[in-house]
Amino acid sequence: MQKGRVLTALRRHDPIVTLTTDFGLRDPFVASMKAVILSIERRARLVDLSHELPPHRVLPAALFLREACPWFPAGTIHVAVVDPGVGGPRRPLVAKAGGQLYVGPDNGIFSLVFQRALFEGAWQISDPKYLLPKISRTFHGRDLFAPAAAHLARGLPPNVFGPEIVDPTTLEIPGPTVCPDRLAGEVLWVDRFGNCATNLEEDQVSRWAAGEPFTIRAASRKIRGMSESYASVPVGGLLAIFNSSGVLEIACNRASAHEALGLKEGDPVVLERIRNPRSKGKS
């Protein structure tokens, strides 16, 4: 109990607020959000996760948050703004999942986090007491989400901001196609190294393969089996590996698979069993 009280006190006095957007850093958008948060709760510890997410694209942002947010301590407040529907009918929300708080548009940006963490509830941000006095048509990150996050950092519970949202928007990751002799997935994310992460999870691949050898076809190239490290192939060599997120990744050792193969998001990656030629023709 004593340790729990100490941790609670630390969170109250040094609240962590993360920021994730598609704003970039050349414009005043991120700085304005930080200024609003610190004007309300100057003890907040602001952590930039990324401001270089693809503009207007919610799924890459949801994938990013799914991988980054769970590593933060309980009580962290995550603000994410990739909001192509700003000013439209989409709801602004605050949510709680896995002991952490999430602030942003209800457009599915947090839905992949909610699928993995224990979802504890969501509420619409509507009480004007916790917003800026004037709400712009184009910058809810500054006018709604930043002040809401700051009030959470001051210790307000998430259910004071407005009515409960019982049907938060969800995104669905495209699932692979499973056949006896092939497992077909696709590229979901290309990182800055040109590694191409797919929707093929390690457990799923292992169950499908059942210990049998297989090849991986990406673009016009075939890769035989999985590698244990990038250094398993020569410099510039192509490989397939299960990455730190537990999904199959097409990569090149010290080079870009994206550039070498022309792979991009949505392109197919297909696993095919290697059959013993001597077994052909047997009844």
C-alpha cells in the first residue's frame, strides 16, 4: 500500500502527457498545444512521440499508438491528433484503457490500443468548463484536446468531461487469407529504414506452417524461410524476420526493402509451402 501511495503521489505531481500528431514541426501547431497544456498545468511532463505521421491517415497513427503507448507507466495521458474530420460530426473523446488515459478524435485512432488493453470507458468532451473559450473550426488539438489533457493532468476524472460514449469508432486491420498451401497478407507499415511490416503475426505463421518449410513472396522476389537477425544475410541482402512487434517484416540488411522492391503499404506478401517434388503424382 505504501508503494502504491508513493506512485500515486508521483503521478499527481509529475503527470506525463504525450503528444502524437501529423502536424510536423515547421508550423506553430505543436507549440500551441504545449502552451495551452502548460498554461493550465505547468507541472505536466510533455513527451513528443511523433509529429511526422502520414497526414490525414488514421490507420498508420493507430498502429503507431498501439506499439508505443503500452510502454508508458500507468496514469500517462496520451493526446493524439490525426483528425481529417476536424470540425465535422466526429466526437472528441477522452478514454481510459489499461490504466492510461487517451484524448483525441473519435475516429478510430485509439481503437487498436483498446483491442489490446483493458478498455475501461470513453466520454465525449463537451463541458465548456474544460475547453478554451473559443473553439476554432480547424484546430481542435489546441482548443479541445490540449485543455482536456491538462485538466486530466490536474487530476480530474475522465467522466466529468461529458456523456459516456458506448460505441467508440473502431478500425479493422485487414486480415490475412489462410489456405492450406499459402498464407497471404499485406504490408501495413513502412518504417524510416525501409522495413516493411505486415499483418502476418508470428503465432499465426507458426500455426499455419506447422514446422514445414515455406517461401515468402514479396513483389517479384522469393525469400526462403525466416531469418533470426538482419545480419543473417550479407549487407544489402533481402530477408524476412519477425520484428519487435511480433509481425513478419520484409527487410534488407543495412538497406531499404521499400526501395529495393518498391514495396508499399497494401502490397501483398504471400507465404507458400515448399512441397517435396518426390511427393507429386502420389495418390
